[in-house]
Amino acid sequence: MPRRDQPLYKGSAGVAGPLCAAAGLRCWLALRAAAAMGFGDLKSAAGLRVLNDFLADKSYIEGYVPSQADIAVFEAVGAPPPAELFHALRWYNHIKSYEKQKASLPGIKKALGKYGPADVEDTTGAATDNKDDDDIDLFGSDDEEESEEAKKLREERLAQYESKKSKKPAVVAKSSILLDVKPWDDETDMAKLEECVRSIQADGLVWGSSKLVPVGYGIKKLQIQCVVEDDKVGTDMLEERITAFEDYVQSMDVAAFNKI
């Protein structure tokens, strides 16, 4: 510990050495952090994976609305990401929908090294010097006529994407529903009631197991399981069809509803 009358170590420029070193380290770290941003090479599979991970919990490259940051990265990507990178593909298709409004989106388009994770350096275009691809604007242009070569390449890429999309099997949303069907009284024929319920047939409806559950005063309700395709069968339709058997059914309730 130096005495009050003892000067701190002087650097060659006459600046206090420890203070200079600490300030220099902070400055170097700040510059390094500011410089090391990007997605790697967005023309490569690795770079697209970084973009996909970055967008896993984000809708846009910056902020909460589409901006020039999205346009800059979109144009660098150049083509729809593969289907397995669904976060990046979702973002790409969304930004592409702003084709006619891209010039009016807020913000100022910056270099790719100003966007993305702080621990990844942008290297897009560093590996290859493919100027033809870089000059293609997939949005098209209102001011300049699109070249035949650029138009052909854009159409080929869109056709490839649509082809891959059409081959991917569509995911059918289904739900498992547990229904409580209540009779009028303890004299209701529950076997006939269940027969009526199971007689309801519809595309996207499959009946499952069932049981009688005591309610009170000798009355039992029918608890029956079914699996439905969400786009084809709803609980309103089931209630309407089941309560139509008014000689047996007093009411119907949804006891449990779970997405599959």
C-alpha cells in the first residue's frame, strides 16, 4: 500500500499505471464485446442454426415490431431456412410478408455485425465471394426492374421451399375429452343412454372407454371418453347431438379436456 506522499506507479506516458491498466482493460473488453456480434455465416447451415436459436424466444431481430434490422438479416439469409429450423423459417416467412412495406419499416439498416448474439462474430460472405447471390433482392423492387437471372433464381428457391413444405405431413391437432352425461332420474335405462351416445358418428370422432359414476339418490351418470380432431369436432356439436336424445339425457358437461 503506497504512502499518501508516494506517487502511484507512472506509465511511460506519465499516467498512473494501475489506473491506466484498469481503464484500458475495461475499454478493451467493451470494444471486444461490441465487435463480437452476429450470427456467424448466414449462408451456412451453422449460421442458420445460430439464427434459429436466437429467434426461439423472439419474434424479431430487434424490438417487438418488424424493422430494418429484420430486413438486413432477411436479405443476408437469401432463401427460406430448412423446415427443421422452424423458428428461423417462421420469422423468414413473416418478414417476407412485408415485401411491399419494407422501405417504410422503422429503424436504420446496419451491418450484420450489429445484430445477433453477443458471443458470435458475423462472417457472412467471408468464406466465398459470391456477388451474384448478394445482389439478389428477394423482395423485388418497385423502382428497378428485376433482372431475369434474379427472378429465375428467386422463383426456383420459392418452388423448392413449396415442394418441401407440400411433402411434409400436416400435423393434425387432436384433443381428448371426458364427458359427463346425466340422465333424468334413477329409472333411466343407462345402457340405452350409452348406446345412444355411441351412435353419434362423425369424421374426426372416436369414442373410448366409459363407466357409470354414482351421483346420489341412486342416480348414476355416464362418464365417457372420446378423441376428436379439433378442426372437425367441437364440444358444442357433441352437446347438441347428445342432448338431442331427450328421452334419456338431461344434460352433458365436459369433465376434462386435454390437447394431444
